[in-house]
Amino acid sequence: MNVYDLINARIIELLSQQLIPWHRPWNTQSNYPKNLVSKKPYRGINVWLTACHNYSSPYWVTFKQATELGGHVRKGMKSTPVIYFQMLDKVDTTEEGANGKIPLLRYYSVFNSEQCEGITVPDPITSASIFDPIQKSETIIACMPAKPLIQHLGNKATYNVRTDTVTLPPPAAFAVAEEYYCTAYHELIHSTMAEHRLNRKASVQLHKFGDEEYSKEELVAEMGASFLCGHSGIENTTIENSAAYLAGWLKALKGDRTLLVHAAALAQKAADYILNITHHEDQSE
């Protein structure tokens, strides 16, 4: 497979898993992805190819490096491609002064240290950020009825409808507290789709990135998060951080002029559920 095709396929795979690697409100600078042996941080597309995984360790090794360090890659682990340019001598040219080097794109496979056994890695660098909780926002989350399990680990935010679990990066990983709560609200709005809550059918885990139902559910989550941010008196940043969804939304809006109104109604219903606010049936929309 052509290296460009390989990288494009990998990014498309990430997008299909509801993960946009270059849109994150949390800070990973303190633990930038890097090679364990050379300690050199990755650059360019390699940052996103490695940082998008839900590993807390920033260190990566090749299969050979893991062995040379006295360990091994655990059986069944999937590698991640990392690209580099190999400089080759330019030959057989008649252009005057054209002698020199030409870059050839190559790749090799790496594994996160958490995919390995028997190797020693440096202790992670603790983020310098000091998380300052916002009490009203904390209360909204704490008082949500039938709240899903909320866990803080890794470096991505998701809601798993099958396990009814919201996963968020640690609060201190966010640049400001408002971004943490915006992200948490977004995932909690998704959690209201569960059958034992509002039983909303458009699960983002059952549709492909960019299709109509996926875009609709994301729009509900964005609007719902905005409602909750307004209720708690903080600025909503989720739409800015999810700008990559706009193409899908525009396509969906062109195909359904009722989408905005319907999505807003679903978002309000989801926000009201989290706030434990009840309305009469004729007021629910």
C-alpha cells in the first residue's frame, strides 16, 4: 500500500470511530508523544497518529526496540504507523545543477509502552495545570438522575452506550475548567440516549462519521451542552472544538429542513433530564 494511502486510511478509520485527532480542548503538551529510546518528540502527522490513542503513556517503541530493552510487545497488540522521509541520491538527471537528494516517504510500526511488557519507562510528567472546579457545574453533574459511570483516564472523551460509561481526560489536563465542563456536558448529553433514560435512537456508535444520523446526534450533543453551559453560567466552547462536524451538519441540514428544530427539541429534553427538570407534555418541545 502507498504510504499516503496508508495514512489516509488510518485517519479515516479514526474518524469512523468518532475520534477527530486534531480537535482536543485538553492539553497534552506536558506528555507529548515521543520515542522511548531517542526521547525525540514526534512531529507533523505522527503527533496525531500516536496521540489519538487512549494511552496515558507518551512513549512509543518499535518491535525491535522493545526486545532490545529487555521486554516484548504483548500478543495481539495492533501497531501504529509512523512516517519519515528517507533521503535518496538523485540520479540520471540531465538538469543542470539538479544533483542532490530527493525525499522518499517511508513508514515503520510502533507500539505504545502500555502495549508492552518488561520495559521500563520514565514516570509521566504531571501537568502544571491546577484545576479550579466550578461549583454550579459540579452540582449539575453530581445531581444528574441515573447518572452513567464517569471515569477519568487516557486522553479522549467518549460515551460508551454499551457499558453506559462516560470517559474523560483528567480535569487537570484541560487548559481551563470551562473546557472540562463543556466536554463533560457533551458526553453526558450523549448518555441520555440510553434506553433507561430518554431512549434516543440515534446513537453515534451505530452510525458512520458524517452521515445524517451521526450528524444529528452530534448536533443534539452540541446544543445540549450549550444549554447546560448557559444554565451554569459558563461559556460554551464545544462547537468551536468540533468544527470538523460542520460539513456533516451542512449536508444533513440540506436534506432535512426540520433538523435544527428537531435537534434543538431533543437537546432541550436531554438538558432538562440532566437538570432534573420536568415539563408537561405540551411544553416539552
